[in-house]
Amino acid sequence: MTDVEEHYWFVERALTGMLAIAEELGDARVNARPDLPGANSAYGLLTHCLGVVEYWAGHLVAGRPVERDRPAEFVATGTVARLRAAVADGLARYRDDLAAFEPAAPPRHTPNSEFLGPDQELTQNGVLLHVLEELAQHHGQLEVLRDALVRQRPVQPAFAPDLDWLTAKRGVKWHRPGPDVLPAWVADMDFPVAEPIRTAVVATLDRGDLGYPDWPDGPAHPLAEPFARRMAARFDWAPDPSHVRGLTDLIQGVQIVTELATRPGDGVVLAVPNYPPFLATFPRHGRRIVPLPVEDGRLAFERVTDATDARLLLLVNPHNPTGRVFTRAELEEVAEFALRHDLVVVSDEIHADLAYDGHAHVPFASLGDEVAARTVTLTSATKAFNIAGLRCAVAHVGPAELRAQWDAQPPDLFGAPNVLGVEATRAAWEQGDPWLADVRAHLAEQRALLGARLADLPVRYRPPEATYLAWLDWPTLPGDAHAFFRSAGVELSAGPEFGGRPSQVRLNFATSTAVLDEILDRITAAVAALG
């Protein structure tokens, strides 16, 4: 066996051995970090090892350019399948790199001191020995990590959590309805937290970093740049980061704009049905709701009456509770109405990441400069990444006068960002997309299951184009649909809370297939019992 063959054999053996540990852990644990000081995840360690091989063999032995972000390697997340492909690609490049190997020659480049190599001059043979040193060290760490994870509490399957785990929750969704009722009401998902978010929160706690954060003075928000990058990458919109202001949640954003942009007695145009806290907000502020009916999924502007005193339009897109994703043409109709009536537009886009294939979300402020200059865009990672309890959101305040009014308020009148909320949101937006892709795939399957199960029931149902919320109308049920199904052991959201009819309810299907099936079994049995 030649020197080249030996080097390749040992590196292949190490990487495939580490990959076997990752496969043993599976997707449920490969991104998890055990409760050990300074521990990494299996995904992060193996990604780091691939970075070691790529830099030291590819750059220093083969001489090819290699861009490396060493810190990012340790926090990388993804699936076992993605790791398997990365190992195969890495070994193929390593074999090619060995063609340039000259054992006694010096490295083709000076090693980067930040990459923590040996503190002596190396030959190319020494460079590859360092690669083996790193792989051996991390292979041992990975075995310790695996054993610790196996000993820890069982990891909940991503989309099939145990019922005992769900019923032990203290959040409102599972706790309030009681032990004999299955909840499908509050818009929380029933899935374990995404590992990048958990890692970010635990890292903050491990640092004891719950003191005053070192964030920029003035109105600048620590999530301004991450927000702008995400909007550009996912929705082809380039918002100005300097226009971003921090919120605890979107309800607060609506209330701030209502106070600053309108006066008591002014009208506020909003689609009905709508999110209950929004419907409750405006009367309590002394503002008059101008209903914009949603009929068969469309915004019926021809039904709007008496909007002459309106100063504000609230757009919820994707829409809650119907799940509509309004098309560009529909949004342009909204924009024309707002321009004609000189309205400030608040656009709640919190469900944008949950649009299904075939339904593209269009940020309202992206329709043009004139529209952007009168639009306040509200969003958060809390819905798509299931972290509502961390209370963190952002507002992109387009109107210059409104932005000046906002900034002129007393310091911290609207509160300040939550440290854990900011760290969780940053992790979600910058590292959470693999998890989000899996969530979206599961929700699409749940939506299909729901449609199939409802097909033979006397219900009016239009599959949502986004969200995990189904708006159902049961016109033949006696009395109130919410009360009827609660008596059958299912807690839904009542239609009248959204400005809908007593025959209407909203069903949350962001749960396991087993729980959704049981919910639908109870619904079906209750309807069948009517005869």
C-alpha cells in the first residue's frame, strides 16, 4: 500500500466511522447537544471534520482555493442524509487532492493560524498526519457524545411526539382544555423545538448571558440585518434595515401604529373574519372597524361601505383564519384602495414562511416605492418556528413620518427586545431552514389527510394555501359548532371570535398524524351520531 493509499484508507475509515455514529443517532438526535460542558452536536463535529480535510488537504496539499468558516462548522445543522452526501463528496475531493501529494515538500500555502494547527513547520506529510490527528480526536469525542445522548431523556420524534409529552405541557393549548379534550385551537405547533434554536438558547444560558445586552444605542434593532437578509433571500424584497423596530409580538405592533397613525373615532379597514386580538384591539382604542368581507376566499372591496374616515388598513397575509395567500394582483387591488383612501397599511406577514407549494408569498411593501412608503410590515419567527412564548417580533416602518413619531416616544415605552427571543429568532432565520423544510412537508401531508377525512362530511372547507389552520363551516349542525365539538372531546376555535358565524370553527392540524386522526375520529363520530 502506498503512502497515498494509506492516508486515504485511514481518513475514509475515520469519516465513515463517524458517519455511522450519526446514522445511529438518526435525525432526531444528530443535531442535539448532550448535557456536557462545551459539547457539540454530531452534525457539527462531523461538519467540522469535513472542513479540516477540505482545508488542510485541499488547500495546503493540493493548493486549490478553499473558503472556510471554522466557527460555522460547529453550529451547522441538517439531516443524516445531508451528512451522508457531504461525506461522500468530501472523500471524493480528498482522493483527487492526494494526486498532488508530495510527502517531503512544504505545504503549498501557509497554514492559517486561526485554524489551530501544529505549532511547528510542516511537510505535506505532516499536514496529512494533522488531518488524521484531528479525525481521531473528534471520533473519540463523537463516541462520548453518542453515549451521553443515549443516556439522556428520550428525544421526541420530530413529528410524532408522545401523547404523554404533549399533555405534560403547561402552555395554554394543551393545559387549558383539560385532560379529556384534544386541543386543535390555539395556533401553536405540537413539535419539539428546532435544534438550532435550542442550541442558541442553551448557549446563552450556559454563558449566564441574561444581563443587559450589548446592542446598538438608538432605534436600531439587533435583528434588523438578519430580517433584511431573510426577506431578500426568501421573498426577493430588499427592506431597509434602518427602518426596523423591535416588538414583543405583532399585536403590540398593530396597537403602536393605531395610536400613532390614527385618532379616536377614525376608521380601520380590515378583512373579516380575522384574528380575534386584532378585532378586540380597535374598539378598545376607540377606533371604528370598517369590515372588508372575505367571501369565498376573496377580498370583497365592493362590499366596503363608509370608509371616508378611515386612516388605517390592516392586511393579514397569509390570512388568518382562511389560510389564503393573496396573489400579486389581489395585493395590487389592496394597494390601489389604500392609495385612493390615503391609508397607512399594516401588513401582518407572520405566516409567510408557511405558504404551500404553488402559492408564493409577496411582501406587500415590495409592490413599489409608493406602497412601501405607507406600509408597516410586521413579522416574527414565532409561528413558523413555534416559539411564541419567547415574545420577539419586528416591524419594518416604511412611512418616514410614522417612524419619526415612533422614535420620538419615551425610551422603552414599548419595551425592549428579549435576549432569548432575539437569539432564538436569529438562529431560526439563519440556521433553521432545514427544520422548516421538514415542518412544511409534514404540514402538507397533514393538510392532505384532513381534506381526505373531511370529504364525506357535511362541511364547507377550502384547503389553506398557507398556515396550519383550517377554516371550517358546518351549516347543518344544530346550534354552535364550537360547543358541539367540545362536547365530543375536541377543542376548536369558535367562529364568532373571528367575526364569523356560529357554524364556523378553526382547526389547527399542526400535530402528529396520530393525534389528528383521533381528532377527526371524534369529529366524525359526533356528526354521525346526529343521524
